[in-house]
Amino acid sequence: MDQQIFTYVLLGALAMALLVAAFTDLKSRTIGNKLNLAIAAGAPLFWWASGLDLWPGVAIQLGIAAATFAVCCLFFAIRQMGGGDVKLLTALALWFPPTNFLGLILIMAMLGWVLTLVMGIWGVAHSRIVGAKPVRDTALLIACTLIAANFASAVLGGPKLMIPPDLVDALGSNPNTAIAVAMLPIAVLAIVTIASIRIIRRHEHQPRVPYGLAISMAGLWIVGGGLISGMPSVVGG
């Protein structure tokens, strides 16, 4: 079999494995060890099919995986990630070169953030805390989630709400105003995040976010981009 075709086959298999991981994490909040092991075991085949040199290519992939595992273990220790999530992200680190893996982390963070807010909406809407105002807080949290989703979409190159160009030009004529406009998205992002956390905590709700779903979707995003563009973005870094 031609090596390029074999590379496509491996990427297709990885995509299917990620779909399974997303489904199982969403259904039971677990990702099987056998599935994570299969993803990790496929990486050496992918290295060979894509012509990756042992040095520094394979060494870099192993280094990324080791660093990912170490950092994720810290998150696991403070109960911010599950064991299956740690293993899945480490296994994926064996597949993607540094640039693509950083993209995967960014996508995962954006998707995980929005998923957290969505799960928070569900918990707040069903709150039974005496004296709380679930209807009002649910509406506020929905508004925060829509703003977060727009920000995530903008960062990831998707649809977004934009300030009219004429208004940008008018505001940009003054240096101080231009700086304020540039800082506005960061300020809004900070306010939305802090407000969302306070609302969720007010209802004593801790969202059980399926981070495996976010990791799997981010991996599918990167794999899909490589398959559509002919793989250079996946194998070349």
C-alpha cells in the first residue's frame, strides 16, 4: 500500500477512535484504557507512514507527550481532569507536531469553556437552593454563554459578530480610544468569565464537564483540516 494512502487510512482510523471517545465520554464520563492505548499504538505507524525521522522528529513527539502527561497529571491531582482525559490527550500528543498540537489545545480550551457554561446553565436552571433566583441567573448565564461562544468562534475562525468598520475607523482616529477598543474584548471576556463562575457557585453547582468530548472534537478538527487540505498541516507542523 502506498505510504500516503496508508497515512490517510491511519488518520481516518484516528477520527473514528475520537468519535468513539466523544460518545463514551458524553454517555458515561469515561474513556476506556483500551481505546487510549489503541490511539497511542497507532502513532508509530503514523510516524513511519509520514516519513518522520527518529531525530529530531520522533524525539519531539515523545517529548510533547511526556510534557503533556506531566502537566495533565497536575490537573488530575487537583481534580480538574479525569484519568481518561489525561491518557487521551497524551496519546494525541504522539500524533501531532508542535504547531498542530498547540492548535488542538487552543480548540480544546475554547470548546471546554463553552461546554462548561452550557453544563452550568443546566445546573442553574434546576437549582433548588433556597433564596436563589434560577430563572434570572439562567438567563444571565445564557447571555454569558452566547458571548463566550461568539468569542470562541472568532478565535477559531468561525462566524462572529463584528464592530462596523466605519465605527472602528472613527474610534481608531484617537490613540487612547483605539487602545481602549483593542482592550474591550479582553475586558468583556474577563467580566463574562467571572460573572459565570459567581452565578454557578451561587447555586452550589459544580458542572461535570465531559472534557473528553472537547479533546475529541479538537482532535477531529485538526484531523479534518489535514484530510481536507491534503495532510501537510497535520504531518508537517
